[in-house]
Amino acid sequence: MITCGTAVEGYEVAARTRWRLLSRLCRFPVLLACTLAYLVFLVFPRTIADPDLGWHMKNAAYLLQHHQFVRRDLFSFTTAGDPWIDHEWLAELPFYAGWKIAGARGIWLVALTLVETSLLGIFVLAYQQSRNAKAAFLVSLPAILLASVSFGPRTLLFGWICLIVEMIILTRFQNETDATWLLPPLFMLWVNLHGSWLIGIVLLVTFLLCGLLEGQWGQIEAQAWNIAQRKKLVIASLLSMVALFANPYGWRLVALTLPAENVPHMAL
């Protein structure tokens, strides 16, 4: 039998729980993040016009209908049948799913979600570095303007998110919170999403090499990694490079993004 005192106590516990949740949601950094998300929503275009969208949608439709990856040029007139690599196949699927679920509005919602995630990721990264919500917000505002040139249903947006996740992982490592084990699976996804994975590899190697120096040059100060940190970064870097080959085209997809001539026309 439930007594009146037990019921009152349960009500008070529930009320305190709701109050703690509301307090967390109303914290200043959270409010600034919500404001940033609203500003992104206001400036985001209301159309899905993009010259590459139709090609991406046809690639995704072919993959799902035939259960095989595109390996020949299927849609061009002058180069029909030539060897081809769909190096952004994984990024095309969410846009195609949005189309199948809600038509043009679905594609728009997928693009908006990706842009919101990217800009909020910049806010989180800036706050992680400065521990100042106002400074992070002010840094994120010009990021909206700089990024607006690529607003729309573009596979590039997945590359943005992967790059921001990588930077957050490296920043946490610099602050003695190790999450480098996430880097190999991140690059495994990244190589199938967008060719910007090469920027991520360059950033990772640069981050590792900079930690080999120690000294002070005016306002610039460098502190070298200890042996354990170097070992973790080297292992994470090597595994990340190996993870790049976990794709349906093997080394050919990796070579496609590298600066080489005529790589897209290699025999498959």
C-alpha cells in the first residue's frame, strides 16, 4: 500500500529531476548553442538546387536497386562505359533516403541537419579550447558566413563533420583525454564519405610531428609529447592509414584522391 508520504516523496524526487534537467538546458553555453542553431536555420537556403545532386541520387538508386557499386560511367554520353569510381557512395545514401521518405523536403532536412551539426561542432571545438561560451559563440558567427557558400545538399558536408570530429579528438588528447582509438573508424567512414579525408590525414601527421618539438619562440611555446603519447599517436596514425583501404574499391579509391594524373581512368 502506497502511503501519502511515499507519494509526496516520489513527487518531490520527480520535481527535482525535472528542475535539474531544466537547469542544464538553460545554462548559458546551451542557450548560445541554440541561438547559433537558430541563426543557421535562418540563413540556410530554402531550395535544394545543386548541380551534383541528380548524379548522386542516381548513384544511390543504382546501388540500392542492383546491390552493386558503380564501376562504369553509366550516365554520361561521351564517356559512357568508361571505368569510374563512386568515391562518395556512403554520403549519397542519406540524401537518397531523405528523398524516398519525404521528397525534396527530406533532402532539405538532411542537408540542414548536416550543416547544423557542423556549425555546432565548431562551437563545441571553440568552447573546448577557450572554456568561454561567449568567445566560442563569436568565433562561430563568422564561420556561418564562411561556410554559407557550401550550404545545400552536398556530400562535402560529411567531410566537414569528420574534420571537426577529428579536431575534437586531437584537442582532447592535447588536454590529456585519450580518444585516439576513435580515429581509425573515423577514417574508415571518411574515405567512403568524401575525398577530404586527405586533409584529415595531413592534419593528423602535422599534429604528431609538431609534438616532437619543444621550445619557446617569443609568444609561441611548444611542449613535446612524452613517450606514451607518441606511441599512441603513431599507432593511431598508422591504423588510420590502413583503415582508408576499407572501401569497396580498395587502393583505387585511395589513389583517386591523391594528386596524380588520370587516376580516375585506371582499369577497375
